[in-house]
Amino acid sequence: DIQMTQSPSVLSASVGDRVTLNCKASQNINKYLNWYQQKLGEAPKLLIYNTNNLQTGIPSRFSGSGSGTDYTLTISSLQPEDVATYFCFQHNSWPLTFGSGTKLEIK
Amino acid sequence: EVQLVESGGGLVQPGRSLKLSCAASGFTFSNYGMAWVCQAPTKGLEWVASISTGGGNTYYRDSVKGRFTISRDNAKNTLYLQMDSLRSEDTATYYCARRTTTTFFDYWGQGVMVTVSS
């Protein structure tokens, strides 16, 4: 199974900060990497698919990059409504696997 | 508007069965693969099972193989998860999700809680 390791597990930042979340796969996942945002008590929402493609309706302050085993989600200017847990997800091979999440907080 | 509404959750004793449903609307259900993803209390997300558009291909995580069965009824626009021989570690919120060939899991339901306890 491909293990997905996210870091940090908790991130505290100020409104307006540029924030970077990391996701490392245990083997090459060929850019088949999605990012999901989950707010408390809600279902996950797709932000980025296949590493760097912004899902329709998602603000442009969200962006993704990476290749091979290393991927990042960047929020260019953190907003209060971005408080959530962010999960990476690989769909390169079965079984499909998620990272354990990064909880993003506002200072 | 795409909508996925799960139902059928609840409290069940270990070893018993439960069947979850996911009613889909706002899109042509038969054109999309579907899946179930679970989330144990205060834990991360875990893929459970997937099914192809026609139902002919199914995939499961190892821990549920032989116990869970994913199926669909395209005439009723409904996805199912038959859960047998339930264990305490199956306790979680279960989400159904739509799969596309481009974005993979794009829309998710609000989830249904399953609690396995004596």
C-alpha cells in the first residue's frame, strides 16, 4: 500500500500569510494527487486534482504542485474561512489512500 | 445540482449486518463510478470500496474484503454498501463519493454514522 505522510499535522498562521502544506508518498504516484478540505462537521470538498488543477469554484489563492513522491498545497493569502483540515489523496494505485491530514488554524 | 444523500446508519452489535444507501440526484448516475469512504471519530479518511459505472467491477480495501459488498441500482440512482460481520473498528462516518475520470472523487455526501457496539 502507498503510505501518504502529511506535514505538519497542525499549522497555525495569521490571516494574510502564505501557507504551505506538505504531502509525501511512499512511492511515485505520477501526479495522481488530490487535495481535499474538510471543515468541522462537513463532508470533504475537492480543492485540487491531479497535483495542480484547481477544481471549479475554488478560490485562486489555492494552488498545488509537486511530482514523484513530494507534493504541496499552497494558500497564497490565508483567510479566516480556510480554517479546516486538509487531506491529500493518491489515486495512482489500489488501495487508494489518504494522508492523515493537516489541521490549519488561525493565530 | 449534484446531491448525494446517505441513509441506513445506526447502532449495531458486533457480528451483525447493516446496509447503507446513497441516493444520487442532479447528474446521470449511470455515467459515474462511485465509492464509499469512511472516517472514524476524530480520525482521517479511509477509502472503503469502489464500483464501476455498470457495477461489473468492484474494489475493496483489504480489511473489508469478504465482509462488505458495494453495489448499485442505476434505475433507482442509488449506491449501496452491505456491511456484514461488523466489528467495532468499522465504527465511522461513511461517505459516498462520485468518481470522475478526470478529478476522481469530486462530490461527496454528508455522511452517515455507523456505530458498532454491544
